[in-house]
Amino acid sequence: MSATDFFTNVLPGHFAKGVEALRAKAGPGSKEALDDVLGSKGAVRLVIEGEGETWLVVEDGTMRAQTSRPEGYTVRMAFGFSGASAEEAVKLLEESGRMDEPEAPARFARSASARAEKLLAGQKIEFHVIIKDLPDDRQDAVVKVGIGIDTPPEKPQFTAAISFDDLEDMREGDITPQQVLGRLRLTGDASRAMALGMMLMQPPAKK
């Protein structure tokens, strides 16, 4: 599966399943979690060298993919990948079996967050993430990330390197996202981004 196929077809499908799972979920905080996803609205640009770009548009608990910039939507984030990095990421995702986990669709759905959009409103942060020590001695994966801009940054404000094993430990629940932040190897001024990251990880205030 190509990365473009994943973003265009697989991800929106998993997002829809995740929203339905959140609708069916009961218990403390379930309504708040659903409302947070339903209240999200915006677009994300994904640029893959050699393959082109995909725009993901979220509104009212739905996600759609298109090849041109959507009108009337705020661009929340922009990601840039080399063709090799995108291919490696999709391959690792398929091999890991994460897509088949029962909680996978809900995790994808919760990536849309009205609360996060509010916290990040007006912010412009440009950085690169380098995922190191990939299985089978694969090449490091580099992801260019722009928050509050519509173009993946070529010259980042900072870079954040993290090992593949640390990401896996977080996925398995062996370490917390806060602990992952502590394991990042940072180059450049990441103070504002780290502060925002900690704010996003705080549970929402109870009404």
C-alpha cells in the first residue's frame, strides 16, 4: 500500500469507524470525548515527495481526502515526508498490526480535537521529527511538521529525535506521553512547543 493510498482511503475509513465507536461508548468522559471530535473543523496538508499531496478535511465528525486545498477551512497542520520515509512508515504500521487493534479506529478519531485546535490557535511552530533506530537497520524517518502553517517547513525552528523503541513503549502503555517528551533529543529552541505539548496532555477541565 502506498502512503497516498493510506491517507486517501484507509485513514478516513478508520476515522469513521472511530467516531461510531465513540458514539457507542458509555461511561465517564465518553460524551466529552465525542463532543471534542465532533467540534473539530479544519484541514491538514500532507506532502509526499514524488507522490504529490493530500488534504484531509475534518468537520462534524467526518473526514474526507482530496487533492486540492479546500475552501473555507483553516489549515491546522502541514506534514512533509520523503517518499522513502512515507513508505517506511506505512510498512511499519502494517507490519505492527496496530491497524487491527480494537482501539485503533477510536485513536484515529481522537486525533481530531476541538480543544487542541483552541489551544493551538494563533501558534506557528515549525520542526522536524527524526525517528531513529528503526527495525532491520532501516533508514531514519524524517517528518517535517508545521503547526498553524500550510507548508511543511524546510528550515525548522528545532528538531526532535526519538527512537522507534520509545514510540513502541508509549503505544504499549509502558511509558507515558510525558515520559516520551523527556526522552526527545532536541536541537534548537523547542521551549514554546514543549510547553504547548504539556498543556495538550493535561486532561480537560471538568465542567
